[in-house]
Amino acid sequence: MSNGASAVRFGLRANAGQFGLLMLINAFVGGMVGLERTVVPLVGTKEFGLLLNTVAVSFIISFGIVKACANLVSGTLADRYGRKHILVAGWVIGLPVPFLIMWAPSWDWIVVANVLLGINQGLAWSMALVMKIDLVGPRQKGLAVGLNEFAGYLAVGITAWLTGFIASKYALRPEPFYIGGFYAIAGLLLSVFAVRDTSPHIRAEAAALQRSATRPQSFRSVFARTTWGDRTLFGACQAGLVNNLNDGMSWGILPLFFAARNLPIEAIGTLKFAYPAVWAICQLITGPLSDKLGRKPLIVWGMALQAGGIWLTVATNSFIWWMGGTALLGVGTAMVYPALIAVVGDVAAPEWRARSLSVYRFWRDLGYAIGALLAGAIADIFGLEWAIGVVGGLTLLSGIIAAIAMRETVHPIASPATPHA
């Protein structure tokens, strides 16, 4: 394909090869997180003897803060150096992660591994997502996001189940983390040798919208507009933060909640598989559905379903009911996740889309740290049940705020607004 704007073709079918490659790469990115969903909280309590829940979830706090900051700079770096270069950098930084966890002689090593994992996720996942949006063009953003998140979170779920299964057959370490070495090496090699940058698509879309692809926009103006200047983007940012707040609680607190009720590690792994698997598969429907029915209804009702799933989990005491709560949480998250990203893609112009998405993802992934810290502190003071229940209440409140603040963004294609430089 020529680099000229006239030769660029948009759409999933026209870019199937590169789109599929980026889905595979994002599956490897998701698998890196899945390594930790079942086993690492148990490593903290069983191998290192961590007594406080706040300390046991400290690896999620470090991950969330660093990933949020990596997200924040990823858009600016991508605009300056190109999407592919940042994707490769993310994999280089993520390469040591599984080996650090395997051989960690103390909990501090695992916290450091999660600092690197946060950078890996912030750069690699961001670029895989933005490049897919670049490829499909302005009319298929929801589809692109849904497929991207399907690949990533299905890999999270499968890897969470695999690590739990392997740990039940062997030990908590090192065997469950061997697969992480494969993910990191394969992701890096494919990113270096097979991925093409999407700069021609960015220029072509900007030209089609009759906007200059070289018109400068300050990061400060993009940050302000995305965070509070536009009420729809504000609604998306706060919903994204609370979505990952409850995911941080699910990641760190729910395995301890299930283990305290004597659920075997393999069964915990099954629950930790079901949540991201339902989330991933349902996004194949909810992503394109948001292109047709609109973003706002999926976001508002998805947050309500998440709250219901969380409350069902904490209010019951059997595996079948916990599986039901997990399924509800997964469906609700599938409704919310791609719609929120697509909202940002709707509002932001191509020239500053990567930066706007990076700001949204900064606030969203800061939710990991806030959720883990808040849930850990409440669990230490009042107990695990209170921690889970409070997070459910915050999730419902966030859905109400989204209903009030956001406007619908699915409409005939028009020139997006440009923030003041």
C-alpha cells in the first residue's frame, strides 16, 4: 500500500492482515496481566506471609499508578515517534516481568515487576488499540475497540485459568509463569518484524475530515478538555476510573475472599477465568452494538449490571452463585468498556485522538490503584465483605453520574471539535 493518502483504505476487511496481527499482539499483552489474576495475591499471603490486605494488593497499586502514567505519555510519544516505535518499546520494558516474578526472593521484587508491567501495558495495549482505530476509520470505532478488548481480555481469562490450573498441579511458582516468557518474546518479535505503522491512515482520515494533520495542539489543552472541559469526556473518564476501581478490587480482593471460604485454587482460577472471558466474548456484540444503538445506554446500564454482579458475589456463599455474580460483572463490563473508549474516539479529532485516549486511559487505569488501596484499607478495617460491597455502591453511583453528564455521540459523521491550543 502506498504512503499517499489517496491509496489508503479504511475498514476491517481492507486491513484484515494488520488488524488480525494487532489482535494477536494484544492477546499477548492481555496474557501478561492474566499471569497475576489468580496466583500472585496467593503468593503474597502464602509464600511471603503478608498479613495486611493493603500490603497484599500493593502490587496492583504500583501497577495501576505506573500504567496510568504510561498511558498519559503514550499518546504524546506516539504522535512524536510513531505508533510502532512505542509498541516495541512497551514490549522491551515488559520482557523481564515473568522472570522477575518467577525468581523473586522478596515481595519487593514482585512490586518492581509490576512497575515494569504497568509500563508495558500502558504503552503496548494503548498502541495496539489506537492502531486498530486508525485502520478501520471513523465508522467502525466500536467494532475495532470491541475486537481489541476481546482479544486482550480473553487472553487475561485463559491465562488466569491456566496459571491456577498449573499451580494446583505443581506450585505457586515458578511453573505458572513460564507461559509469560513466551508471551513477552513473541509479542516483541512480532511488533518489531511484522507490524506496520499507521501514519498514512492518520493523515488520510484527517484529510477526509478537512482538518490539517499538522495543526499543533498542546497536550495541556487536550488534557483539560478530556478531563473536565467536555462533559461527555468527563463522564467517560469518571466511569472508566470506577470501572477499573472495581476491577482492581476483583483482582486483589476476590481471590482472598474465595480462599477465606476454603475454595480450592483451581476453582478460584475458574472464577478468575470466567469474568474476563465473559467480558471478552460479549464485547464482540457490545462493541459493534454501540455503533448502532449508541454509547450512553450501554455505559449507564453496564455500570448498573456491574454493581449487581458485585453485590450478588458478596451476598452469597456458594460457587454457583459466585459464578452468576462473575457473569453479571463480565457482561456489565463488556457493555461499558468498548463504549467508553469509542466515546473518546468519537469526540477527539484524528490529530489529537491518541493524546485524548491517553488521558482517558490515565484516569481509567488510575482506578486500579485507587480500587486496590481503597478495598484493601476497608478490608483491613471492616472485613473483605465490606470492601466488596462499598465498591459495588461506587460503581452504581458512577453509572448515575454518567447518565446525567454524558451526551450521546453516535451520529452522522461530522468534523469533531478541536480544543484550543
